[in-house]
Amino acid sequence: MNNTDEIINIALKEDIGNGDITTEATISRDSMGFAKIIAKSDLILSGILVAGRVFEILDPETVFTPQKSDGEPCRAGETLASLSGRIQILLTGERTALNFLQHLSGIATATKHLVEMTSQYGIKILDTRKTTPGLRILEKDAVRHGGGTNHRMGLYDHFLIKNNHITAAGSLSKAVAAAKRNMIKGQKIEVEARDMDEVKEAIASGADIIMLDNMEPEQVKTAVTVIGGAANTEISGNMTEEKIVRYLDSGVDFISVGALTHSAKAADIHMLIKMN
């Protein structure tokens, strides 16, 4: 069983419990039919294979045929997938499959919007660890389907020295030095800088990426000039579309947006069932 199957099984158990009492009472076990999953709004698709796997786990004989691929733009009214099998299975899996599809497509759609805003300025949109517990792997896939870039997957694959680390370690330089002693080949060291003194200390310490946290646009421009390519630059701090516009000409490499995964609006998608 892979991680996605584990996530799906938890979701199915949460929804079905001891049984889908409405479907089991009203639909005979041998009733067969087919269904279409249809976009009700324009979107960037994400999670179509996850949705299909929901029905396959419930009944391997269910036939799920994607009509669109993850990362593909879809117009309202377009069919995203067709499926056929036992009506009981289609009904029981409907909500769980749509929950994944709507949530993940919402993330991909929001990401694509920001990527289109920033790409011409050479800025990449990053996600964060502000993800729904248990769904991180799927949500970060959705960000990539929208054209965004994954930041670190967790605490294990990328050093990110933030203000509390700096305070506890004694200084930014001490924290970076300690990270360097413990890093393995290929890992990056990123450090959060709150003012120009910390920016200069981060450069001197040899950080790979400097996160300019909660700085105003003019401060960011100054910091980028001071850094002068010695490290990549990232800005963060409750970044919204309205705020991002103010930083488009700042010269930074990355903008990290927690809202992509914790606040994206679900895409509007539904499923229509027909009997054989």
C-alpha cells in the first residue's frame, strides 16, 4: 500500500464507517450504471488519479477513465472523467472522490493564477509546510500541477533557520555554522533575515537562500542589491495576490505563499450518475 492509498483509506473509513446505510437500503447490489465527473467552473485539474483510486479501492471492477490530466486547464462544463460499475460503489465513493478533486484542483488553480502573475518577472511561487495534516504529499503535488515549486517537504530535507532557531542558537552565524556541520551533500541552508544586519550576517555565514521576512518592497529591493547574487532570495509573510503585486519588480527569486495550501478555494466539480 502506498501513501496515497493510506490517505484514501482513512478518508473512506471516516465517511463510510459501518456502511453507507442510505445507498445500501435504496439501491440493489447488482444495479449497474455509469457516471461522469464534470467541471462546473474553469480550473486547473489536480487529483484525477486520486479520485479514480477511490473507486478502485472500493471495487477493483469499477472502470474509471480520466478524460483530462492533472495540470491541464479545464473549462466549465467539460467532462473530467467517466466511470462505470456498480451503482452502490459509485454513490458510496462519490463524496470522497469529489472532496479530493475539489480541494486539490482548488490549490492547483490558485497556484496557476499566481504563477502567471510572477513568471514574467523571473519569480517562482513556492508552497510551505502550512498544509492539511495528512494531505501534504497530495497538496504539494497540486501546487506542482499549477506550475508552482515545492519548498521543503518537511523538517528533514532542507535547513530553514528561523528567528526562534537564531535566538536559541545564540546568533544567526552560529546557527548556520551548526547546520553546515550536520548537513549532507545536496542539502541547502536557508536563513530568515528580519533586517539588513541579519541580511549581511547571512551573506557572511554562507547561507544558500535568504528569506526576507515581512519586509516592505523598498527594503526587499535594498536587500537584493546588497546580496548581489551571493544567495538566492525569498520573501514571505502572509503573501496575498494584492501584496505580491507590490513585490513583482523587487528582484527576488522566490515568493512563498502559505495560503496556497491552507486557504485555497475549492474548485466546483460534480458527478452525475445514470443507470444502464
